[in-house]
Amino acid sequence: MKQENDYQKRELLLEAARAEFMEKGYHNASLRSICSKAGVTTGALYYFFENKEDLFAAIADPPIMELRRILSEHFKEDAEKLAQTGFIEKKENDHNDISDLLVEHIYDHYDSIMLVLTASGDTKYENIVDEFVRLVEEAMPAIMTVLPGYTYDEYLSHWMSHISIDAFIQVIIHEKDKEKARIMLRKIMDYLVKGWIELVMVKTEE
């Protein structure tokens, strides 16, 4: 019974904290206000969380860590597939699976993801966009140089990494409907993949 009651209190705190952080940002969010909204004492908050940073992390860490894992696994699989086949097929809708997987994860955790994107100043996530740009950028050498006779434009790859992440973020922020976002991001993913192949890959031999 106590375990169930503790779980409920913790969930109430997380829900109240998510709303408080979204409304006021991390820096201006009040732990006292969060406790009041959750209907618990400040002692209860410190029973579950060390401080405000720990509370924010409890909301942000799980969906962001899983997002990192999804992307890293996708890039690894892409590199392995290219190494095995030795060529790139330019097929429509070839990346629907990863686009849909990203949409499912993001919209299943929409409030937490939006919190990180829009209200995470003064936390370890304040530069999260740059972190994901680096994740994309660092994955490209293994993908773009695996084919014989090709290298890649490192400078252009940097900007394409920005464009790719920014495109997803803009849709996520402005489109609340998951199915509309799924359709839109499938098209954007096709566009981005073609851009990577046509612009970033450089043929080094005939």
C-alpha cells in the first residue's frame, strides 16, 4: 500500500513539475509551487528527488536517452547495410520505418520532449539541439565513406546535419497532431535522404 501511495505521489510531482517548467522555464520554476500543485509537502518532494535539477532530469532523461538510442541504432544499421550491399538504392519511402519510429516515440512523450526543446535553459539540456546535430554529424563518416569510390563533403555534412535536426524540430513544435506529423515527416525524411546522397556524397573515381 505504501509503495502504491509513493508511486502516486511521485507521479503527481512529475506532472506538476512538467507544467511548472513549461510555464516558467527551469530557472523560474518554484519547488514550493510544484508541491502545492501536486498536493504534497516539500518533504515529500525531497524524499523522491535531490533537488530541482534531479526533478527536471526525472522528466527529461528517459525520453531523451531513448531518442539517442533510436538514432544511434539507426545510423549503425545504415552503415552495416551499406557495407554489405555496396550501393545506395534511391527508393521512395525507404526511410519510413525510422521516421515513424521517431514520431511514435516523440509524440508518446510529447510534453517531456517539448519541455526539453523549449524550457530547458540553465539545465544540462540547454544545448540539446547542438548535441543531436553532433550525433548526426559524427555518424556520417561511417555511412558516407563505406562505399568504394566515394568520400563526403565534411563541411556540407555539418550544415546538412543542422538542417535535418531543425526540420524535425520545427514540425514537432508546430504540429500537435501525431498522424499529420507522421505524414509530413515521411516526406521530409525522403527529401533529406536525397539531399544527403546528392549533395554530400562525393565521387572520387570513375
